[in-house]
Amino acid sequence: MHAVARAPALPLLWQEVRRNRLLWLLVFVPVVLVAEHAVHAGGQVLFVLSVLAIVPLAALLSHATESVAASTGDAVGGLLNATLGNLTELVIALTALGAGQYMLVKGSIAGAIVTNSLFMLGASLLLGGMRHHTQEFNAATARLQAGQLFLAVVALLVPSLMEAEGEQAQGFVRELSVALALLLAVTYALGLVFSLKTHKEFFGSARAAEADAEDAHGTWPLRLSLVVLAAVTVLVALVSEIFVGSVQVAAQAMGMTDAFVGFVVVALVGGAAEMASAFAGARKNRLDLSVGIALGSATQIALFVAPALVLASYFLGPTPMTLQFWPGAVAMMFLATLTVALVCSGGRSAWFLGVLVLAVYFTFATALYLLPPKG
């Protein structure tokens, strides 16, 4: 009975691995585990191997989430996509949180917001514009998501404007961070109600594109999707532990800080699967899908992941984590949000617009690498 039930699942999984070349990197998952526990490789080697292993795991996690969402109906499926869309970044950040590497955690939060809103969006506009002379997207939906992101970033920036010298001031910042974390979580929940129930027609264009993409790629049965989702989450946690443990050694050897690793490396690696979907949608002239993924993912980081990490630090971290970022991250998140609002106001795009957005992102990344923040 069990053999018959499981037989169709394995060919589906193998077919997806053969079709998606990104999943060929799954070979690095056992390699990095062996390198850590059997060979005891150095920090640089483990860092590179863990990055190569997290990328295909993120892609597999994304496909399993989409398959579960497709099997559970529109409302529940949208809820799953909204809450599990950045599961890879969340697992990496939770691992770093337990290790007390708060600069890496905050760098990953700021980096995910900036990377998703600038790099993912800019590359989508560039790739889509190189194939299509001009492209159009739902400007109303984009403006709504950009506004939501702007409000979330403002809430993240407020603690960073406070002076935190002295025990009393630090206690105030901790209390403010908890209050804002709860406020953002409530806003995130209300946003789900708004987008999935009361005003879901605003998001119809992007959803239609998502459905087309899922039909093209094929979905898995619910049982297979749940098994893959659970197994890959465990593997991501194991590889993330190796990644976080090797960050400091590799960062020093490569001339990087924890902030740069979190801001650039973690954001790019954790968002690889979403970026692949956004880029593919843009090339197929489905720019609504690309814009929705980029802005939706950035908003989710600000409204859900950041508050979850603040609250989790009281249970997992050595000390409570606050929402106080270094000045460079504050400026980058705020300017990235303004750039998105400006770019998405017209509802039309060409390839050079993507170049301009990418130029802003690489300006931030270069400055952070050459002039890393202290502390």
C-alpha cells in the first residue's frame, strides 16, 4: 500500500530536479554536511559550500510552498505564500540570532528589504525590457505595495533615531522595539485580510500570472509537497548553522564584515528562488508577477520577519534584539523605498529603468563593502 502511494511522488520530484538546473546544486547539501562533521573543513570552504547548498534548498522550498498553496485553495494558499515566502531568510536569521550575531541578523533584514525592492525589481525590469520594447504593470497595485513598504520601513527606522547610551535609554529602545514589532505584526495580519479577502480584486493581475506560472511548471500532490516542505526546512536549518558558524572566519579572510554578508550574501542567497520566478515572469512579459514578488517579499521582511526576530530574541538570543540599525542601513532602506515608489508610479517600464534601479543597489553594496559600519 505504501509503496504504491509513494511511487508517483518520486518521479515527480526527480522530474523537477532534472528540469530545474538550479536544483542540480543539491549535490552540495551532503557535501557541506560531510565537510563540517567528517572532514572538519576550514571556515572559507564551509562558507562557500553552505552558500551553494542553500540556493537549491531555497528553490525547492519555494516550489513546495507553491504546490501546497495550489492544493489548499485561494485564501489558504495565499496565506501560505505570504507567510512562508521568506522562510529561508527567517531560518538563517533565527540561527544567527541563537548565536548572538545580531549585526548579521540586522544586516540580513536591511539587506533583504533593499535587495528585494531594488535588485530583484531592477533586474526584472532590465531582463524584461531587453526582450520587450516596453512593458506595463498594474500601477495601482504597485503603489499600494510600495506604500505598505514605506510605512513598514518608517516603523523600522524610528528606533534607529533614538539615542541608546545608558541603561535607561537602552531599556526604552528595547520596549519601543517590542511595541513596534507587535504593531507591525498586526499590520501584517490586516494586510493579509485586505489582500486575500476584502479587496483581493486589487491583486488579480499578479495572481493570474502566478497561476499561469504554476500551470507551466506543474504542481506536486499535497502529500509530497508537505513532506518536501518539512524535510527541506530541516536541511535549511542544518546548513544555516554551518553557514552562520563559518561567517566570521570567511568574512575576515575575504575582507567582508558580518553586516556586508548579511546585507548582500544572505539576501541574495535566501531570495534566489523568488528572484528566478520574478526574472522568468519579466521575460514572459508578466511584469505584474515580477513587481508583486519583489515588493511583496520586501514588505513581508519588514512587516513579518523583522518583528518575529525581535520577539524570538527574548527566547533564543543571549540578549533581547532591538530594531535599532546603524545609520547606513537606515539611509539605504529609506532611499530604496523612495526609489521603488518613484519607479512604480507610472505603470510602464523599459530596460533603462532597470539599469537605474540596479545602479542604486550597487551603489549601496559597494559603499557597504568599502566602508563597512563599526559595531
